[in-house]
Amino acid sequence: MTIDQFNFAGKKAIVRVDFNVPLDEKGNVTDDTRIRGALPTLKKVLADGGALIMMSHMGKPKGKVKPELSLAQIVKNVSKALGVEVKFAKDCGHADAEVAALKPGEALLLENLRFYPEEEGKPVGVEKGTPEYDQAKKEMKSRQKDFAKKLASYADCYVMDAFGTAHRRHASTAVIADYFNADNKMLGYLMEKEVKAVDAVLNNIKRPFTAIMGGSKVSTKIGIIENLLGKVDNLILCGGMTYTFAKAQGGKIGNSICENDKLDVALDVIKKAKENNVKLVLGTDSIIADDFKNDANQKVCASNNIPDGWEGMDAGPETRKAFAEAIKGSKTILWNGPAGVFEFDNFTGGSKAIAEAVAEATKEGAFSLIGGGDSVACVNKFGLADQVSYISTGGGALLEAIEGKVLPGVAAIKGE
């Protein structure tokens, strides 16, 4: 079943959205990309004459109620974006009264799913690797099914539209689908677009194919880096990873972030890149600072010769040129992760150089896919969101899809 084929008239639809949006200290939404991304699906339900129930997580409360992670804070934003007054259920596990009162054309947002440990299905307060953990895990799986069944009981049909969590087998992203027949569960518009975008990058590659991987850790990206080495022509590795690679090759990195247990992994990536004839682009110079803050003293320095007491914060001018050169002329581009501490305005230059080069290549006909919260925030910050081909709402899900892994949130709908 596709969402276009389905008529929601007179039905209650429960939609898994990804409203895990960034908030400031006062609880104001600082980037509503994810809310806007869900609108086509949500508006389709209401336009058909259906009643809309939205469910999402926010942050990592780990099964405990944390007011600072309450979705009550974003009701006004969702209402404004949707154009209807959104009602709110303070307890997603006991929302029967609010659901019963919901009429066609009305919308309800459930409280943070992760206030319940059953959502993620992980035992709480038990040490991993113990017999107690194994027993607790078994019990939690049973409780997770009950929780998913409860969520399913609120509605006549289920729509999975949260690509950002599609790589997790959670109660609301996959287990819930077991309680709907094939004709009453479907992917939303956003999920359909995400799946097609990943397909364009993996199965419809136009060359040269350039992948840009940023962020602080090699460990979180190693699976995708290894997978990409067999597919790309150019691989740019930037951000905090720069310094693990610099140290692995005998460089001095001062106080820069580094995964000392991944130095051999970094050397292996360099070796595999050569074996696969992939042009590996690593930062040769950096903007360094004497403190981890926006107004710290800064200077340009070779990435492999950073003095003690200083740390790499952004890609340097020569590195930015090398990145732009590698991106130029590309026909397929994948970007995940910034080139520096882009949250600090004084260290956004590297990320901006990448964003501008990607936008320019897109203008010349490249298909560009930007994924991961930080990369999306970069593109939005520089006002270039409308100059790339596709912005993915999922970070981990996008990476796992590109790694070739089956996404539980997709498989549950397709019955795989």
C-alpha cells in the first residue's frame, strides 16, 4: 500500500514522525526542518478527512520522564506548520480519552515515546552480559510488544514517516506494524523520497562519485567509509576525524580530538583507498584554537604539527581549496558531517566551503544528497538548502542504508 492509494476519510491514522528537533535553553525550536519534512504526509491525512495522531521521540530520556524533553514544547510549532490547532496527550501510553475525542480533520500529538523504556526495548538498570540482563531483555521484548499493541489500538491505519529512526526496531517504528494488515500500513511521503534518494546514490551512480564524511569520530563512520571505498571515486574525510588520521601517520595534534584506539583503522582506510584507486582527501592544514570556544585565539597550522595546548577546530584555507577541487565536476555527491566546529560562528569556514562547492556542482548537474543533523544544519545556516538535490532527515538511518543494511522501519511495512 502506498500513501497515495490510501483514502484516510473517516479513519484514525497514527503516524510515526521524527520531531526530534533542536531546542534552545528556553525550549524554542531552533531548526524546524524535520517538522516541515513531515507536512505532506500529515496534510494528506487531514485533507482526506482523517483524524491524525502523531507520535515521536525527542532526545534520549532512556525510559524516564524528563520535562526538558517533553514534546509539549513544540505543539505550537506543529500547529503553526500544519495550520490546525494540535491537541496534546500528556502520556503516550494512556491516551485513550484524547484519541476517543478526536474528530475527522483534527490532530493530536502524543508525548515523547521514549519516556517509556518499552519504546526502545532495552532493559534499564541491569548490567549487560549478565544472566539478569538476558532475562530482563526477554521480558522487555514482551513489554515492547504490549506497548506497540497499545499504540496500534489508537488507530485504524499506520504510517511510517520517520526516516531518522527507520534503522531502529523500536515499538513505534517497526513492532507496531505487526498489528496492522498490509492494506492498512504504509510509508509516508518523506520515507518514500528518502528510499528513492538512497537508491539514486547507491544504484544509479553517475561518476565521478564524491563522498564527504565529517564529524568527530572514525568509529561511528567506519562501516560506511569501508563500504564507500568500493563505490566512490573521491572520499573527503574531515572534521575531528582529521586528527586521528594525522596522528596515525606520525603527526603531532596537540589537544585535538583523537581516537587513539582507531589509529590502525585509519591506516587501513588509507591502504584500502589506494587499493581501490580512490582519491582520499584529508586536511593538510587547520584553523586551530587555544580553547574550545568561539572567541578563543586562533591561527592556521599544519594539521600534523599542532602545538601542545592548541586544538584543531576547522579546515584550513589550503584544505578548503583541496575539498572544493575534489567536489568540482562530481556527478554524484554524498555529504554527512561538518568539517569543523560549525556551531561556533568563527569555525564555520570549512563547512561553508564544502556547502558552496556542493551547491556549485549541483548547479552543474550533480545529484547531491545531504544527510545527518549537523550537515543539514550547515546547509540551512549558509542558506544553501534549495541549491542541493536532496536533504535527508536521517543521520544514522541514511548511513546504515548506504552501508547496505536492511532498515527495520522499511522492512516492517514491506513485510520483509
